[in-house]
Amino acid sequence: QVQLVESGGGLVQAGGSLRLSCVASGRIFDINSMGWYRQAPGKQRELVASITRGGMTNYADSVKGRFTISSDGAANSRVYLQMNNLKLEDTAVYYCKGDFIGLDYWGKGTLDTVSS
């Protein structure tokens, strides 16, 4: 049974920082990649950042230079998203996603609210 559990969301002022964590359990040695997605009210879910088992990263243009994804733990089963210089438009529910040999698993999400 695969589980992804996010933590670290909350309320922050514009310009501030938040760090999200996601811990995967279950078939962790099947992890190909892990990623963070977000969904703002009235918008589609979008990729924020991803990291492969080998450490290759990918970022949405809107967060490049502000967000950093990293991973550690056995089979890189813990993934983090350091978010700096947060903007109002970063407000969303952030979801952790794991690619377990072609099968996607999602966490329940954590709400991040950026206030002015």
C-alpha cells in the first residue's frame, strides 16, 4: 500500500518562505520520480517541480529561481519543496505525487496561502 503524506503548508506573507515535505511509504523502491503539483481555486492542477530518482529536476517557469525541490531518504522517498519569495499567485493546494514505475500516487494535499 503506497501512501504519500504532505506537511508544512500554512499561511505566509508575500515575500516569505515555506518548506513542504512529503514522505512516501510502501513500495518506495519502485519510485521513478517524485513531484509537487498545485491547484489554485478555479484553475487546473499544474506541475510545480519534479525530481527523478537520479536527481534530475524540472520546474515550472513561474517558480524557477524561487522554489527548490530536493529529496533524501531510502530510495529518495522523502521530497521537499523550499519556496522562497512567495507571491500571492502561489496560493494553492499543493500535492505530492509519486511515479511508482508508471503508476501515479497522490497525497491529500496541503493548503498554502500567501497574503499581502
